[in-house]
Amino acid sequence: MNLWQTIQVAWEGIAINKVRSFLTMLGIIIGVAAVIIMMGVSAGTEATIADQIAGLGSNLIMVSRGFGGGEHGGRGFETEGLNYEDALAIGEHVSGINGVVAEQIASSQIVRVDSATIETDVIGAMPDFPEVRGVELADGRFFSQQDLDRKAKVAVLGYSTAQELFGDADPIGQSITAGSVRLTVVGVMDEKGLVGQTDYDQRVYVPLTVAFDRFSFSRRFGDRVMTIYVQAESQDTIESAITQIDALLRRRHDLTAMDEADFTIYTQEDIIETQEATTAAFRSLLAWVAGVSLLVGGIGIMNIMLVSVTERTREIGIRQAVGAAPSDIRLQFLVEALVLSLVGGLIGVAVGVGGSWLFGQTSDMRTVVVLNSILLAFGSAAGVGIFFGFYPANRASQLDPIEALRHE
Amino acid sequence: MNEHLIEVQDLTKVYGMGAAAVHALDGVNLTIHEGEFVAIMGPSGSGKSTLMNILGCLDRPTEGQYWLGGEDVSKLNKAQLAGIRNRQIGFVFQSYNLLPRSTAIKNVMLPLLYGRRERRSASERETLARQALEAVGLGDRTDHRPNEMSGGEQQRVAIARALVNEPLLIMADEPTGNLDTSSSQEIVDILCELHERGRTIVMITHEPGLGAQSQRIVNLLDGRVVDGEEG
Ligand SMILES: Nc1ncnc2c1ncn2[C@@H]1O[C@H](COP(=O)(O)OP(=O)(O)OP(=O)(O)O)[C@@H](O)[C@H]1O
Ligand SMILES: [Mg+2]
């Protein structure tokens, strides 16, 4: 019997019990689909986070208030964590850096002009913001240090915000009212779009000192900031900048080199590494889930094949009587198991790809269907079919023709 | 000894072991010529089916020699025996043993699927199967399934299946056991006709009237041939 005939015979065997065959395939279908969907979600998440990290800017050093902050007795509320002064000090004393930015999100505000009213985030920022955070200026200027020192009531608009408020008109020099503060527009940022969940185009920037003083959410925190972004001149100066920042902040916070710091310094690389460790853990979890469901699917196939061999003992006897050799019988049942698992695998791929797409459409998570995951899942399904099909097939091939023919 | 299609010497078949051992065949000697029509008769349990299974290469003897067409087949392995069954032997069983879900023509084509010597195309296989069905008078029932046919018709399909590969030997184990007298006679008529066209036929039967239509009757009793050992 050639392979094509064997496949036809196997297909007939499967088609006889359509419902049973489908239920048998279900394990494989679920396993394969799960692998594809979860790998799709994981790849999508990775891509999103990679974008986010890159979107922060380049050669960034980030200083955040540490989780241990405040435990080192004696220091009052005001000196806890990081503040604007720390950021200024870094800019002044640390060498090998391009700029320093501290930011303060001043909560969502109603922003008005004569012709329009919108609600948008107001961000307190420092002069180096465009350079450090990789956002270009489209028009006008950004704030200067004098603006911050004098607490000038000026604003720079995000690209979409400018469009919404002023349409085609030139916003530079115009007045807007954010909350209860009247501000003069001095610049408009270029389009940057969505990075992760953050829309850089839907913002109003004000000098950080103005945010501290005039916007309610910020006022409660004084001049404290969550994160200070420092841009190193190049990859090579990152190390020395970190050392300098650490020493400087320890001096400013009255900490010796022995003390636990109340701040944390990290780079984009550190975030990526942490991210990769998480993804690796997630991936090995996925591999286990996939492995287990394929194993369960395989056991299902073996079970049904054993039942099938018993049910069709007489058929096996008849085939043997007309000249089927043990290898013919083995191949027939092996191909049957393989067809079951491959058809299951195919349906699983379809469900997985469709499911990934649907998941990406209906949730805000990005999914990326990875070709590798399809090949891997499909290949595993085939492997499972052969592995778990072999024992029943071999058993069928070893049947004694006379006993098989007598079987009721 | 080319004219001896079948030659067996001191054939024994023992089922089980020790005290429970059953000597189903106990030193059988038998020769059958090419082109002969032999009926094997004997009481129930005398070893007729056991003998036929060995002659048909479905089973191997415990001891003794068996030459089929001059080849010693008592030492062949399962795969080799399968090849012999496919090329040289056609079986007809009491209970028809057709594949219940396949049509008559599919059933008849089955031996052609397992031919290792020559590969036949699908249309060739179909032509051969159709011819075999026509030879047993079922040219108009090719697409019927076994449950759509009478016992006699099913047995004729089984005979067509036995013929399709043009074997030297057709073995029938009580082919009429489940049939009424007229259907039985039809089956035996077909076997006689095949014999006249040169096939060697070995038929087990309980009915003396049918046995009498053969050329020679081999009588078995308690695993031994008591009559008709040589033709
Ligand atoms: N698989 C087996 N295991 C044990 N004993 C067996 C087996 N097959 C046959 N026998 C025994 O061998 C003897 C011969 O059996 P066999 O089937 O050849 O008889 P038979 O002549 O064909 O009988 P019948 O006319 O009833 O078909 C019987 O005693 C039977 O019980
Ligand atoms: Mg019998």
C-alpha cells in the first residue's frame, strides 16, 4: 500500500467517528491554539515595552525615589526622596551629561481658549526636556531656566492639543487657561504619537516650578519629584555619571557610602534586562502549559487509538488475511494517529491565529503572531501524534490473524 | 515435485501447554495437486479449521513441514507469510468477513492494495475488482454494502475478493455454513466453475452432499487424516 492509499484509509477510519475524532483532537487544538495566542500576547507585550523603553529617550539614566526612602531616621518629610533641587544639583555638578529633567504630572486639567475647551494632562517640565526625552519642538521655543526661576506663566503645547485648541491658527503668543492659571503659549511640540499608554501629543507643558505652585495635585507634594531623567553624553559616560550622581545625592541626603540609599539609579538597559528576565520566566511557563496540554492531547489520542484498535480487531484480521503485513497495519494506525494530531494541529493554528487577532482587536494588548510559534506548535502536534500513536499501532500490528478474525 | 501444490509432513499443532495441551493436529500428512478440488470433512473439533489456517499461512504449525508450491513455508516470518497469503491464497470464510462499511467493490479491491510485487493503478484495481464481481454474478451490485446484501451475495463478494489476485489456491472454511440449501449450491457451483478453470480449491464442509461434488474427500478425525491422504 502506498502512502496516499494509507492516508485515505486512515481518513476513512477517522471520518467514521466524526464526533469522537473531533473530541480527541480537542486536546491538541486547545494546546496548539494556547501556544500561539500566548506567544502572540507575550511577543506583543515585549514589542510594546521595547517601544516604551526606546521612547523614553537615549542613553538615559533614571533616578527614582527608593522604596527604602525615609527609613534613615531624623530626616523630615521635606527632604524625603528626590526634589527639584536635586535635579538642579545634578545638572550643575555632574560631568559627562547632556541634560537633566525632572517632571511632575499635574493631573488632568480643563484647558480653555476663546474658541475651545478640552481636558488634558498638564506636565511640569524642565528646559532639557525635549533633548533628554527625545521630543522635537515644532514651533516656538521650550522653557528656559529663567522661565523656571521666574515662574513664568508660559506653556508649550503637544501637537494634537495645539490642533484641538487652535486648529490652523498660530498658537504662539496666544493665551490659554489651564485650570485657573492663565498661560502664554511659547511653543508647540512635534508629533511623537503613542508610546505605550502615554500620548505625548495630548499634553500641555508648563515650567516645573509653576506646576509646583499652581496646580493642585502638585501643590500637595511641594517640590518633590518621582523621577529625575539624566541623559549621558554617550554610552561611555553612563558609568561615571552614575557614580557621580550617587555620590552627589548621598551628600545631599546626608547619607554615608554605607547607608542604604533613599533613591534608585537605573538605566534603560536595566529595564530591558528586568523585562527580559520576566519574559523568559513567562516563556518557560508557556512552554510548560503548552507541553502539558499537548501531553494531555497525546494521551487522548493514544486512548482513542487503543479503543479503535480493539473495535476494529476484526477489520485488522481481514486485512491480514488478504495479505497486510504487520508493517502495513502499523503504518495504517500510525498514519491515523498522525492525521488526527495534524488536523487537530491545523485547526489549532487557525483558532490560535484567529484568537490572537480577536484578542488584539478586543483588548488594548498588542498581539503579534509569531511564525515560529506556529511551526513549533504544529511540529509538536505531529511529534505527539507519532509518539502516542506508536504504541497502539504496534499493538495492532502484532495481532494474531486468526484471533483477530474470530474477534466479535 | 511441481505438480504437488501442497505437501505437508507430520504436521502437528498443539494449543496450550502441559496437562491442558490440546493436540488439534497430530501428525498430518497430506498432498494436494495443482488444479485439484479437495473437500475436507470430519466431525466438529477434528482439526479441520486448524489445518486450513496452517495451509492458508494464517498460522504456523508447532511441528512438521509444509511446502507450498515447492517452497518450505513453515519457517517464514509474519511479513513473508502475509506476502504469500496475498499472492497465492484466497480465503472464503463461513462468516464472510467483509469490511462492513465498505462497498462490494472496495471489499474486492482490498487484496490489490497490499500487493507488494506489482503496483496497480486505481483504475486497474477497479477493473480487476469489477471483473471478479462479474465472475460471481454480482456485476450489478458493486456499490452495495454488506448490510444491503443477502448472505449468499455476501459470500459471493467474499469469493470475488478471494479471486481478484488470481491466487493458485482458494481455501474455503465452511463457506456454506450460514446459508440455506439453494444458496449453498450456488456457492459450490461457483467453486466448481473456478475449479474447471484451473484453480486449486480446498473446501471444508459438514455436508456430505456438497463434499461429494469435489474430486476427493479428506477425512479428519482427532487431528489425523483417516482417509484421502493422497490424490
Ligand atoms: N486457539 C485455540 N486454543 C485452544 N484450543 C483450540 C484453539 N483453536 C482450536 N482449538 C482446539 O483444537 C481443536 C480443533 O479445532 P478446529 O477449530 O480445528 O476444529 P474444526 O474441525 O474446525 O471444528 P468445527 O467443525 O466445529 O469448525 C478443538 O478441540 C479446539 O478446541
Ligand atoms: Mg472449523
